[in-house]
Amino acid sequence: MAIIDQNKFYKDLESGNVSPVYFIFGDEPFLIDQCVNRFKYGLLDENSFDFNYSLFYASDADVQSIKDTVETLPVFAQRRVVILKNSHELKESEWNELESLFKNPVDSTVFVLFADKIDKRKKHFKNLIDTAAALEFKKPYDNEIPRWINYYASQYELKLTQGAVHRLHRLVGNNLSEIYAQLEKIKVYLDGATNVDVEHVNAVVSNSREESVFDFTKAVGQKDRVRALEQIVSLLDQGQNEIGIVNLLARHMRILLTVRTGMDQGIGGTKLANLANVSPYFIEEYCAQAKGWPVRKLEESLVLLGETDKALKSSPLSSHIWLENMVLKSCSM
């Protein structure tokens, strides 16, 4: 085989017309990382993850264990999916051990090797590109970014004006991961609306990379009291609306409550992301924060936020005191 077209790859994956071995590499980490979930959630039923999905990292994996896993038949499923990340870190002897899997692939397993930007002239990479379905993800050029912005916006059911697209590109640059994250924040900020203009972009994304209200909610979620207090001061200096800050933090804590409750019930992955109404790409971050919060403490924090909201509406002149008190109490729970 040779390097395949990205559109063909996505269509084949969606239809289940897959090859037994894939080699995915390049210098665009966001697109590469997204492929991990595409294989996992696109080819397997969530109920079979525990039996038919395996993830290895080249730096600490035993090659024989990788081979054994690839050669193991799937359990009550059509196929097994085995992921090997950072394959560019494999030693020559380890490549030699895996070579039989490339020459005589296991039809019941989809074996996917991921790597950073590589030297295609090197023996093992050249051989793998020749035998596997290979896909290269290159960092997009400047003139390609507007198309990516519109593509990711459509996933969030957002419609950006041309001015909003150019403004977001100017503020974020060519970082696809950051573009994706900022569009999710804009989606939250609009609270149900779908049309995005320049003012919306300016309200969410900061040109000077000042702390945003979303960085603040993350700091509280991580119980980082010092950073949360610093960001409250920065947000107030920027003229952010105090009640808006509380409302967005309340939304964040409700998500953590849903995630924590779901985790306690053994729910995970896409199912948990859907339950919490967040992108599957960010569910691990929410899970990491939720682990530090017992359900009772999250419920108490929501009561505190409700009290803060009422206090701000009745005593706006003391807003900084109410907000600082809210941070101190929340991060101590």
C-alpha cells in the first residue's frame, strides 16, 4: 500500500471497510489524537471495550505483549482494535519483532501504529508505509484554517460570519486543538444560539491570552485556590460580568456533578460525555476534575453558587467580596 487519501480513510472507517494494519503519522497532533477515538468508537461497541480494545505506548510496552494481543481473537465481536502510540520510539530490534504482523496481518484485528513526524527514508518506516494503510497528517497552511474553523463549527452546530472566522483565526492561529476548544467555549457562551459574529469571538477568546472565565472555572474544578483567586481579579479588571461568571461556574459544576455521578455508576467514554452533554474529546479532563469532588461537595458548591448569585443581585457594590468568598469556600470543599 501507499499513503492514502484522508477523505477515503474517513469514509472507509465510517463504513467499516478497514485494513488490518494502519500507520498514522505527521506533525499535526490534534488530528492524529482524534483518530484514536475514531478507531475505538467507530469500530467497537462500547460494551466490548474491555475485551477488544488495547492501548500501548512504545516507550513502556513489551513488544511480545503487543504481538500476543494483536494475535488474540476478538471476544463476542467482529474485530479487535489495538493501538500503539509513539511508535517512532521503538528500537530497531522491536521493529524486527513486529515485522511479521505487517507482512502477515491478522484479519480479525485492526492494528494501528501512531507516530510523530518521521523520516520516510528510514527502513522500518518505509517498509510500513509500503505494507500498511498509511496516513499522514500535516499541519494546515494559513489559507486552510478558515475551512477547518467552519468544519469544527458545524460539529457544534454553529454558523460563523466571515468576520468571526477571520477573527478567531487571528486570535488562535493555526492550532487546531485550540480552535476546537475555543469553539466549544463559544457554544457554551451562546447558550443555545447558533450564529456567531466578531463580538462573540472577542468575548470568549483573548488576544493577549489573558485568563478567561473558562480558565477560571477549570481552576475551581481543580481546587486550585491561588490560581482561581488570581483569575477572579483579572476577570474583574477586564470588566467581565460578575453574574455571568457565577452562571458559567455553576454550569461547570453541574457538569462535574453529572460526570461524578456517572463515574460512580460505572459509566464512561462517549456514553458519559453524552450524559454530561460535553464533547467526548474533553471528557477525560472533566473526569480528572470530578475525581476530586464527592457528590455531596458538588451539591454543596451549587447551593453556594446560588447564594452568591442572589447576593450579587442584591449587593452589586460588594461583588469582589462575594466572588472571592465563593472561591475560598468552593476550593476548600
